[in-house]
Amino acid sequence: MIQKREEHLNIFRHIKEHGTGDEFSPEVQPNPTNAPPGSNRKIEILIKRLESGEDLWNAADRDDFEGLIAPIKPRKR
């Protein structure tokens, strides 16, 4: 007999069941990420955390740009 995997409760299911997200408490603490704040990678990670019922933030997530190198586009003269 195959058992259906229980999905984690996420904010969307909570609102559907209770009509509000006021008392939602994530069941799962996420692994920290080294993705820079505001980057496409960080946004993807936050979306996956939200959908899977994890807390959005981990205290060990990268919160700065220290040591990162950004490309610089030269100006046209």
C-alpha cells in the first residue's frame, strides 16, 4: 500500500484553512544560504522556503556583500 506523503503546512494552506496568516508558524527551519541579498538566487531560495513551509529567514543567511566582486560596465564616451 502506498501512503501519500504529508505536505508541509505552508502559509498558503494555512490561509486557506484559517482565513488568515496571522498565527502561522513555520514547521521547518531552513538551511542557511550564502546567496547575496537581493540576488536572483536568494529570491529563488526564499520562494522555495515559502512554498515548502519553512521559515523565510535563517540567522546564518548571508546579509552583506563582503568579498563579492561585481562586474562593472564601462561608460561610453
